[in-house]
Amino acid sequence: MGEAQGFEFRESDGVVVVTHHGKVAAKLRADAAAQFLSDIERDDPQLVMARVTGNYKHGNERVARQHPRNADR
């Protein structure tokens, strides 16, 4: 599995802006911003940013692999 890359964030006036390859991927305010900054200190920042932006595993990978349309892949 590849590691998340290309994420950056900046904080200003209580708002955290997360970018992915230079494009805004998420804006976090208030409690969400505080939780994000706390998580960044404890975990891998790239993975935290991937989770926050939704650019992470969606949980349906196994189901999709078993679908008849994907049987021969």
C-alpha cells in the first residue's frame, strides 16, 4: 500500500486549510481544526490529512473486488 503524499496545511485565525498538490482539499474551523491539530501531533501528518480530506480508503475495496464485473481482474 502506498503512503499518502502531496498534502500540506496552513493555519490562520483558527482556520486550517489543507491542500493536496496545491489545490484546497478541506477547510477546518473551530472544533474540527482543533482536533486536526491535535491529531497531527500524534499521527503521521500525511495520513491525517488524507483522512480529513476523504482521500483515504473508503471501506468498499473488498466489496468492489468481489463484484462480478471485477471477477476477472
